[in-house]
Amino acid sequence: MKILVCISHVPDTTSKINFTDNDSKFDTNGVQFVINPNDEFGLTRAMWFKEKQGASVDVINVGGTDTEPTLRKALAIGADAAIRINTEAKDGYQVAKELAKVAKDGSYDLVIAGRESIDYNGAMVPGMLATLLDANFVTNCIKLEIEGTKATASREIDGGKETVTTSLPLVVGGQKGLVNESDLRIPNMRGIMMARKKPLTVLEPTTTINETTSVKFEKPEPKGNVKLVDADNLDELVSLLHNEAKVI
Amino acid sequence: MTKQKNMSVLVYTESEKGKFKKTALEVASYAKAVANQLGTTVTAISVNANDTAELGKYGVDKILNVSDSSLEAFNAKSYAAVIVQAAKQVDAKAVIVSSSADSKYLAPILAVNLDAGYASNVVEVPSTTSPFTVKRTAFTNKAFNLTTINTPIKIVGVSNNSFGLVEANGNASTEDFSPVLPNTEVNIESIDKASDKVTIADAEIVVSAGRGMKGPENWGMIEELAEVLGAATACSKPVSDLGWRPHAEHVGQTGKPVASNLYIAIGISGAIQHLAGINASKVKVVVNTDPEAPFFKAADYGVVGDAFEVVPQLIEKLKAFKASNT
């Protein structure tokens, strides 16, 4: 089984979010970048398929040279090879088109992407990719088993979960649950050394289409201070929620 | 009513067991606002809905209703095919969907099949329709992003509870719609879902609890507080990791996003990953014994106190409030 794992290079959760160039660009100054958490669950599940079922695992990212350390980290975790498409990721459709070409040319059986990235939160790349590839598609995936060309997957739905059966080729939008958080791997020294020797192929982009354009960013209004209510005076809390916040 | 031959705004109105979800009425209200901007009408596409006339109250002019037992359970590919055919029938220039798990599943499929640009998590009506510019959340609610959609057809995913319900004095006509369904190779084996509970996605109020509850056996008061408020229950990540509550209740960056009107956090310290997932909620209340808990910086109202004392009292106060307000 050939697996392709899509890796978004995103600011760490604890990063300060600021913007530059008249609020048109994310300010990367002092920001630490990581593998998108939803992608990391998928990558870890892919490693399981590699170790238990002999799958090959490639990782891919659409982005500039600054994203290579994130791909190297995925190699250090255990992926076999990395591909970088050398262009700035501008919208979900553009990224999906670039990924679709590689997935098709490489005849991958299974493509795993995170259900959404924690920076743009578009939640569109996996579904677009599946549709472009005419592959089966399960998103919000919290469990994935594969036997031969048959797949059993669970997805989180509003208020519960659903279990489906489907077949390869398959695109999965992964998230926490695909593996346990305790199964996530921190690269060890041997992995880091080996990652340096693994292939990282750079491909030039093939599409220039942008269906959407990011115009600018805004930060939310700074929040006022919390109003503390005495634990012995909960009538006041009820009154505030009713009369001031108007939410009950 | 005269047949609209010109373009319309199409809205996908989700139903469950024949009844429209609250988010369906919200996206219908949003679609009406966009239709007003564009000077056109609203057509809704619904699947196996019973009381379709209800949508007229929220500005829908016409409903295309599909009655098909093979669509009883949601299937992204089939539902997307239904919406694509409806969009072509009414020459839709804008397609409005919600941010439910199902709508987020099908919207990217729609986008490719309609060659339409798609903006998700949109929180306001377009600031301009030419260019078509919407405001959406980004960086897990730590920022907003103004995005223009450049394609002839635009798809807008409306963030839950961001627009609210807007009533309009209208009447909606209903037509049967019989689209061609694709073969689908994703087959549902089982659905595991508490049918009698308000879901986090649909809830106006969410009551969420953390490790401060000390153990799963103490959740009775959380459930009771939620019941009094008509709220959904949720929990922090450690609680779902420990298996005290099902994973479906986990809210936060790696769990479910919450965009409720009121979010009440009991015994949750407020780790940044948790706050990222719930920040879109309008009003936040925290109850915690530790006045230094980071949640107090993110909350609108706070009570420093022991959940085991505060929650039962709060339940009584709310019961009294409800009794005097009905």
C-alpha cells in the first residue's frame, strides 16, 4: 500500500498571532512552526500501517523552503520520502489541485490529510482532493483499519460517531482519535540523523488558479476584564446572564 | 408565485428525521440577507423534510424537496450531487451551507463540482458583493480573515450561531425535486448517537466540565445544569483522554469547535488549546477554585469557588429564574 500524508506547516498553538504588510500577511517573526496537529495524527496512523502492514509512507507539503524543517521532522518520525511543491499555499483549491497531481502521478492508494489546519481552518483540502481524484472520502476520521483494498473507518458526527466501510483508493481527513495522543512520536536522534539522508524532492507548481483571495486579517477586539461574582451571590450571576449578556 | 427563471441564492437546509435543524433556519436567514444584497430570491434544497413551509418564515421563497428513502442517512457524495443539481436548476450564483459536520463534509465536494470558490467559518454577511468579500475566522478563532471569492458561483459556509435567526414575513412554495444520484462506495455500517440530547453543534448553550470534577461519577450535576438550561454537555481534553466522558464531548483545538451563545466552564483551567476551540462562543462563564486559572482571563463572568458547592446552588437559582420567567 502506498500512502501519501499531507503535512501543513503551521504556527505552534501557543504562538502570538500578529500580522504585517498592512495586516495582509501572517507575521512569522519569532513563531515556531510545527506539523499541523490533525496531520500528525494521520502521519502516526500511517507509521502504524508501515510497521504492521508494510506500507510505504511519503509526506508532502505545498510551501516555500521555510517549510522544509517541518517535512524533515515528518521524515525523522519515520516517513520514507518527502515532496515539497515549491509555491506559496494561497487557498484550499490551489493546494488540493497540486496535491491531486502528485497523488495521481504516484498512484497512491491512501491519502491522509488533517481534517483542517489550525491556521487557516478551511477544512476543504481533503474533500477537494478526494473529488479531484474521484476517490472515496471520509473526513473527521477517528478510526481507520485497512485489509487488502477494504477499509473500515469511523467518523465523528454531531453528537456521536458513524462507522463506514469503503475501499481504496481513499482520501481521509484525519483528527485526534486516529491514534491516541500518547502514541504520537517525538523524533529521536537516530530518526533525525536518518531523515537527513532521506529524499526530499522539490516539484514546481502546475496550477496558478486562485478561486479565493485573502485580502486582510483582523484581530478580535480586546476582551474586557472578567466580572467576578461571589460564590455566595449566584443570583447576581443569573441576573447578569439574563439582563446584561442576554443569553438566558 | 411566478417562476424565477433568473438566478437565485441556494441554501442547503439540513433536517433530521424530517425536522429542520436550528442551523438550517440560521443559514436560511443568512441566505435571505445575501439575496437582498444581490436583489434576488432564496431557494432552499432539503432532503426528506416534512414541514417545509416553516422555511418561509426565514425568507425562503421556494423549496426544492427531495423525498428518497435511499437518502435517509447522510452521505456526503450523494447529498453533494443533490445540491449541485439544484444549484444548476436555479442557476445559483451563491450557495449557502452551515458549519455542521455534515455540511463541512460535503461543501468541498460541491466546490469542485461547481467550480466554485468556497469560504468556510464565515461570521457576517458579505461586506461587498462585488467583489464578493466575506469575513471568516482563522487561526482557530484568534483572528479574522477577509476573503474574496473570485468565481462566478460562490459557496459560503456560515459559522454556527454567528448570524442568528431572522424572521421574515414570507410564504414558501415547495416543489418535488428528483435528482440523479451517484453510486457511492462509502457505506454506513452503524451510527452511534444519543438522539435525545442537544448536540454541541446545534446548542445555544454549552455546559462543559473538566478535571476539577474529580471523577465521572460526579457528572450528574453537570448533566442537570445542562438540562435546566437546555444546553449540550461538553468536556475538556484530559477528561475525554481519561475516558470519563466520550470523545464526542471533547471540545478544544483537537476536539469539536464550539460557537455557542453561552459557554459555561466548570473546573476547566483554560489551557490555550482548550480556549482556541471555544473562543468563538459569545459569552463565557468560568467556575474554578483557582483564581489564577488562565480561563479567568478569557471569560466574561467568573466565580471563584468549588464546583461541588457552586453548581448545585446555580441549578437551584436557575430553576427559580425559569419558574418566575415562564
